[in-house]
Amino acid sequence: MRKGIAAIGAALLAIGISACGGTGTPSPTASTQAHVSPSPSRSPSGPKVYLVGQTMTNGAHQTVTVTAFAQGVAASQFSSPTPGDQCVSVQLELFNGDSSPWDLPVDELTAVDASGQSYDTYSSFDCPSSDSIDSLVPGGRAPATLYFEVPLSGKLLLQWTPSALNATSVYNTELKAS
């Protein structure tokens, strides 16, 4: 019985290696690739990048519009940003065009810097508190202001990922002061 299981395991290993184009000898990058989490597949040009004032709409007819962006916003009354960082504010207009409630819509939004580092509003303790929206009913609209602690310079995007279950569904707005 053990020999049968060992033979099946060896056969499956051989199938997996040949399916991946391997020769049975691990390459130096094979161990590295095994520890790197896969990145979402994107078109060659990447996701469309919207401008401040343009509306991003997902397949559920939920929309996010960045209405204003400001850099160098005053820090919270309790602490200051880390040296080399700043507080920024992003004003939004949200609309739920779906027939179901849109739960925690602002939790789907992050700021992303030029290096790909992502910042959420929960870890921006040195900045003012962001607005929180528990849910938007069907047809509901809500303004929101989010604050992020980000690097002093470099390109910034507001990234909207409408579903954690579908990480390839990503919308970006380039954050530039208007």
C-alpha cells in the first residue's frame, strides 16, 4: 500500500514539474517563486487611471468620485507624521446604484505611492480621523473625507478594490491637487 501511495506521489510530482516546464531539478528561482504571493493579472497597460473629478464605476453600478485632493493637511491634535511623511485628504462622493446595500464602502479605498506601498486610513493615526460609512442603501449617496499618511513626494493614487474576493477588479484615481 505504501509503495502505491509513493508511486502516485512521484507521478503527481512529475506531472507538476513537467506542467511547469521543469526538468526535475529545482531552479534557483523556483524556491523564490514559491514564497512570492501571486500578483493580480492585468492588461499590458494596467488598470485605467482616472483623474480627480472623473467617476469610477464597478459592475454593481457603485461609484466613487474623487472630488478634491489636498496635500500637507494639518496633523491630528495628538501627534505628527513620521519625518518624510505628510497627511493628505481625499474628498469623495459615493453612490450605490446596486439593488443591495453597499457595506463598508470606504474600507475598499487605499492610497498607493509610486513604489506600490499601500496606505489605509486605519494606520494613519497621525492624521485627522477619516469619515466612516457603515453602509449605503440602494440609491444612497454619501460624501466622505479620507486622510492618509503618505510620503512627502512622489506620485499617489487612490485605489478602489470593490471586492477583496476579486483583487483584479481595481480602479485608480491619480491624486493631484486641483
